[in-house]
Amino acid sequence: MTIIAENPIKAVAAPSQVQQKVIDSLNRRHRKENLFRRLGLTAVLISLGLVAVLFINIFSKGLPAFWQSAVTLDIYFDPQIIKIPPMPQQRDDESDNDFRQRHIEWQTEIGFVNFNRLITDSLQKVLPDANKHRRDLARVVTSGERFALRDMVVADPSIIGQTRTLHLLTDANIDVWLKGNIDRSLPDEQQQLSAKMREWVDKLSADGVIQNRFSLALFMNPDSRSSLASAGLAGAFMGSFYMMLVVILLAVPMGVAAAIYLEEFAPRNKITDLVEVNINNLAAVPSIVFGLLGASVLIGWFNLPMSAPIVGGLVLSLMTLPTVIIATRSTLKAIPPSIRQAALGLGASKMQAIFHHVLPLAIPGILTGAILGVAQALGETAPLLLIGMKSFVASIPASPFEQASALPVQIYLWQGNELRNFFEARTSAAIIVLLLMMISLNGLAIWLRKKYEKRW
Amino acid sequence: MSNSAPVKISASDVKVFYGDNQALHGISMDVYQHEVISFIGPSGCGKSTFLRCMNRMNDTIDQCRVTGSILLDGRDIHEPALDVVQLRAQVGMVFQKPNPFPKSIYENIAYGPKLHGLAERKADLDDIVESSLRRAGLWNEVKDRLDQPGTGLSGGQQQRLCIARSIAVSPEVILMDEPCSALDPIATSIIEELIDELKQNFTIVIVTHNMQQAARVSDRTAFFHLGNLIEIGNTNDVFTNPQQKRTEDYITGRYG
Ligand SMILES: Nc1ncnc2c1ncn2[C@@H]1O[C@H](COP(=O)(O)OP(=O)(O)OP(=O)(O)O)[C@@H](O)[C@H]1O
Ligand SMILES: [Mg+2]
């Protein structure tokens, strides 16, 4: 009692000074926290804004590519022009192979038919002065459409002699002209279309013969150089699809198995340390190096075909492998050891403990890692350039061993096409398709994670 | 009682090394059938390590090396012909932190019996699940929600679930490593009662930091210090009349 009474002021003053210091430091802390929160929010907003700009830009450029100028014509399948023998029928004494041979010969014969004549003939009906400008006339419809006509005849020869109303894609330059993607006031010598052509096109468009129609050409056709208007993504899409298949079948199971072994079974020693370091190194290797490896080893030594999705898939698998291993290992590490102990304590073998208890808990993480790895591989371009997948391929690959391109490479190729006015939209459209594939892969990852997520 | 009962586990000169670091310096002791023996001693003295020797859980730790012999019913648990799976079915373990599988209550109990093929039919399995839960005193609390996750139970219930899980494979010995350290006094006393009942059928080795608990539940007590077994004897004797100075110091709270 006496001590407090002796020095009452000091007893009260001391804590209040301390309080004051705490309050001061609190204010400082709050200011810092606020600043940090605002910084974080700004960073999020900026990145969201950039993503929005990217999407708006790409969609506004790319969506018009799904609608293309098409001319509506009554095509008369003139028997005078399509002079071919009747479609061969299989004889009883004929082997399947012989018949197929005859059928191919028949198709070749159809290939000699001048289907362009069918188109120009029917164009003449809508363009009275057509005969004086036959060269222009042949250029109205894009050259790829004659194959569509041929395919119709092959599929059903009875069409010969009949008339069909068809929507045929116009030449790419007409599409550019009608969409206003070229300055109409440019002088003649700088225009891609002749004056006559421009006059025709405007007239046909005014008459409603040429319309902007939704076209699946972009999805259904392979790339093309002779008929730019019908150049499509199908070949590149299938190429990417086969590569994804190879990656999913190779990199994912191998990566998961390697990760389980390294994490759960391998003894900890110098060798496993070395392996671990090298896996991390592998993840950091620039992707183009994998392309070099693919070119020299897979194509050079193992004589795998150039430009084939199988090679691309193998190279991308190699690239994805470390990603899958690292993701799987970190997932396995995060599973509480108490679960393993519980199983082992009950008499489960190590293998059983892992397969019954650890893996089920790790599946969402493993799947997420795997899918993100696959998505990364899907967007990879550089290694594909080195194994020849940048070459122009005008067919849709029927197997992973045939020549193909890939979506990101197709984007790169179209981006460099001379007919910028036409291919700018198509490039963006290809990007849209690639982005949609990525988004659906990532969506799948999120969905799987939600589905298998369990608490412990 | 301890003198008349047969020896269940007999350890002699057990040494354990973690890498270069020796954790146990030659422990020898006998554990008798159907007794409760508790291990006490300051933190880090090797109680858990010795407990894990008895069902070879130390095998799962990298760099851990065990020497000496441990006989279960007279048979060396390290002999090559003995499968560790069989050993662990005989010597079950309950851990410090309740660790139910993130599966249903039913699955938690049924896992062990399924693993060892103890039940031929579903009905047998149901019986095992029910009787194990009953013996662990949990049946009435969970019988209506067997299909719900075991992780959804309270801490004390989870620990009893883990005890039920280990008795479901009908072990002969149950090792418990501080089974109550994460529980409140009421849950603790339920488990202590449970231990009292379980000793009719099982031999129980329990590690505890709680001196009162050791005094309450165990028939015999072993005091460990710095990797040595200092004293082992009837619980009453150890607590009221310790033979060693270090035991006395520890029990009376002078250090530890
Ligand atoms: N997994 C391990 N790796 C390396 N050393 C270990 C390991 N487990 C235990 N040790 C060491 O062995 C010695 C004994 O540990 P143990 O866990 O058996 O002690 P304890 O008596 O159970 O202690 P506590 O009462 O704190 O649980 C300690 O020095 C500890 O550091
Ligand atoms: Mg311990």
C-alpha cells in the first residue's frame, strides 16, 4: 500500500505511455496493412482488366470469322460436263480389295471433271455480262468449293442431271471487300479485286445472292493455300487432339507412377536426391530444347515420321512429365502422415496403405496437376516448330502417324499469312478455339477437384 | 498378479538408433498377459520409440535401426519368417492424435477385418463392427450414423473410434501412445474406464504424461529416462516407494 501511495503518478503514467506507444504502432500497422491490401487489390484489378482486354479484343476480332460471304446458286449437275462411267458395283467374284481399287479409279476419273464449269455456268445466269470476263467469273467462288461438288457426286451419283440450290463460299478477297476490311477508296492497282469484280460483288450483295452466312468451313476443313476462304482448323485440331491423347496416355500415368514411387517407396539417398534435382531441372528446361531432342532422337534415330502428332505427343509428354511428377509429389506430401500410420498400424502393407488411403485423398490434387500439365502442353508451340509441325498440311490426319499441324502452330502460320485482312479474323478465331479448349480443360480440373475433395 | 501371468512380450537389450543418434540404450523388460503397463518419463526419453518397437512401426521410419530381441509369445518379432502384417494384426496401435480414416464410421472399423479376411459375409462384418463399437463404448452414440464420416465425430469419440478400429482385428496387445493427450477430462475418464474393461481380453501398453492416469489405469509402471529404463514395478510401488532417485524426482515433479 505504501509503495503505491508513495508514487501514484508514476504508477499511472507508465502504462499510459506504453499504451500510447502501442496505439502509435497500431496506427502504423493499420496503415501498412491498408496499403498492402490496396496494392493487392490493384494488382488483381489490373490483371483482370488485362484479361478482359485480351478476351474482348480476340472475340471481337475472331467471331466475324465464323460468318463468311457465301453466294447462293442453283447448280445444275450437267451430264454434258460430268461425263463419268456409272459407279462401280461389287461383283460376286470380286475381292474387296479389287473392288476398292476400281472404286478409287472411278473417283480419280471424277477428279478430272471440271466442276468449276458447273459453278461458272450457274453464275452466268445471275451475271448477264459474265461471258466477257471469264477470268473474273472463275474467281467468284473460292476454288475449294469444287471439291464439295465432287464429294456430292461421289456420295450420290444420281444427282447428275439435277439442280441443287447451294451456298458456296466466295473468294477470300470478296469476303474482305464485303466486310469492309479493305479501304474501298484505294486506287485500282492496290485493290485485290478487279473493278468488274467489285461491281459484280456489290450488285450480288445488293440482290441478296451473296450473303454473310454462318459457316462451318473453319471447323470442318483442313488448312488450304489455294482456297483461302475455305481454310479451316480441322487438321490442326486433330493434330492437337492426337498429341493430347499421347500426353494423357503417356505423361500422366508415367508421371503419377514415378511420383508415387519416388515419394513413397524410394529410399532417401544420394541417387534419389540426384533424380529429384534432375526432375526439377527438367521442369525448368526451355521447351524448345525438348523440340531439338525430339528432332534429333525421335526423328533422327528412331526414324519416326516428321510432322507427326506422335512425335509431337512424345516431345510434349517429356515436357509435361516433370510438371505431373512435381504436382503429384507435392499432393502426396500434403496427405497427413497420420492416415498412413493408421493403416500401417492396422496391418496394411505399405502398398495397401497408399492405394487404399493415400491415393484416394490425393486424386483431386493429382488430377489438377495432370490437367494443368496437359493444358500447358496444348498451348506449347516452340518444340513443335522444330519437329516439322509448322509445315503446311492440307489434310486432316487420320492417325497420330500422319502429317499434321497443331492449333498453336496454326495460329502462328495464319498470323503470318499474306492476306492479312482475311486471316486476322481467322487467327483470332483459332485463338478462340484454343482458349475454349484450355478453359474447358481447366474447368474439368476444377470440377474433378470439387467432386473428389474430402476433408480429413 | 504380474508374477503369475504368462509373459506376453519380452524385450531384451533393445537399442534404437535414428541415424547416428541413439535413442534407446538397451531396454529389457517383460510385459505380462492381460496387464496394463504404463510408460512414463520426461519428453524425448524414448517411450514412443520403445512402444513402436513392439509392432515394428519403427520400420516405417527412414534411418531407424533397431537391435536386440523382442519376443511375442516367445517368438522373435524380427525373424524373417514372421510377416510384419501378421504382427500388426496381433499388436494393434492407438495414436496420440485421433486419426480416423476420412471414410464412414462403418468403413473405419471394417477396414482392418476386410484387410485380414476376418469376415466371410457382410453379416459377419456387421457383427464385428457392432461388437467393436460396443466394446469401445461408442455404439450407442454412433449406431444411427454409421455411414457418416468418422472425421465428423468429436475428438473423444474419434479416439474411441480408433480404439474400436484397432480391436476390430482382435489383436492380443494394444499399444496406446498418449491416447488422451488431445482430450478433455471427461473424454479422458471415459477412455480410462474403457482401458479398464479392455484388459479382460487384451494386454495394454500405454504411454502417458499424466501421472495420475498412470496411477489410475495401470497395473505396472515403467519409468524411462534419456533412453534408459530406470525403474519398472507395480504401479503402487513405483509411485509410493520408488527405488531410484531419478524416479522419485520425476514423480514428485522436481523435473521433467
Ligand atoms: N522419427 C525420428 N527421427 C529421428 N529421431 C527421432 C525420431 N523419433 C524420435 N526421435 C528421437 O528419439 C528420441 C526419443 O523420442 P521419442 O519420441 O521416443 O520420445 P518420447 O519419450 O515419446 O517423448 P514424448 O513424451 O515427447 O512423446 C528423441 O531424442 C527424439 O528426438
Ligand atoms: Mg512420444
